[in-house]
Amino acid sequence: MLSLASPTACGFAAPLAPRSAVRSASPSMLAVTDLVGASTEVSNKVWDPLKLSENMDESNLKLVRAAELKHCRVAMLATVGWLWTATGTHFEGMLSTSSGVSFADVAAAGPLLGAAKVPAAGIWQMIAAIGALEVYWENKYPAAECGGDFGVPRVTQDPAKFKEIQLAELKNGRLAMIGIISFACAEAIPGSVPFYPF
């Protein structure tokens, strides 16, 4: 949820175009190559082995970029949360007084099994809160038009520096997505991830 309100949400915004321009854009790889994200890890090319972007117009590209950014930001938060829980650190008190579940009980179960200790009512509360935020932000800044730009002022007006900041956030987010799935695999299948410390 916090990732949706993050000040870094402006980090990957493609230049905004009027609605008519978004709808009339023709499918083109040129638009893909203009997006930040191609770097030395992929030979400075757009990594699109299935050629999905060839059939996308500008609004589809912005929608896909917004989805990637959202997953990146959630994965970065999840990675920090996983490490917080894996070290045994936890809040004091009760997670649920009606179910008798404390934060210590959740932390003792570990990051993966701890999630199963959250009562169903708590899960539904999270789903409702996240859903409400999704609807609010999508109505205010439609992903197909804004591409993840929530109108937060830029940290720099220098275009070269801004691209560098965008690329850094993308790389950190992509690494976090790999990291959080690696943590989950290592916990579920012991020994599957080398050097996993917990």
C-alpha cells in the first residue's frame, strides 16, 4: 500500500500525452526503446524475447510500465519486511486480540508461515484497504495514461539525471522482485537458494 503513495512514484513516468494522442498512437518498437530500462545487463537493448511490445500502442506500454513499477515497489517493501521478520524483530502486543495471535507468534513462525497466522478478518481488511487504494489511484492517475506518474514533483529537472534516477529505481525494483521470490523459495525448499542465511 505504501508503494502506491511513495514519493518515488514519479520516477518512471513517461512524458504524458493527451488522451487523444494516447488512443491514436500506432504500435511501434520506437516507443519501447524510448522507455528507461534497457541497460548493460541486457546489452543496452529492450529485453522482449516474446516480442510482445510489437503489438502494443502507447497506452499499453504505459500500462505495462505502471504494472512493473508497482511490482517493483511492492517487492522492495516486501524484501525489507521479510528481513525484518526473518531477524526475529517484531512489534510488541497483539496482532489479533479476538484470535489470541501476537506479533511474537507471527515472528516465531518465520516469514512464510507467519503469514498463515494472520486471521481471515485481517486478510480481508488488507484486501479491502489495498483495493480501495487501487481504485482511488487508478481513477486519479489512470495507468494507461500516466504510466506510474502520480504527479509528485520531480527530484531533479535535469533530464539526464532524471533518467539515471529512473534506471536506478527500476534496477533496485527488479532485484527486489528476484530477491523476494528467492527468499520464499529458500524458505519453502531448504537448500534451493545458495548462501540464504536464515
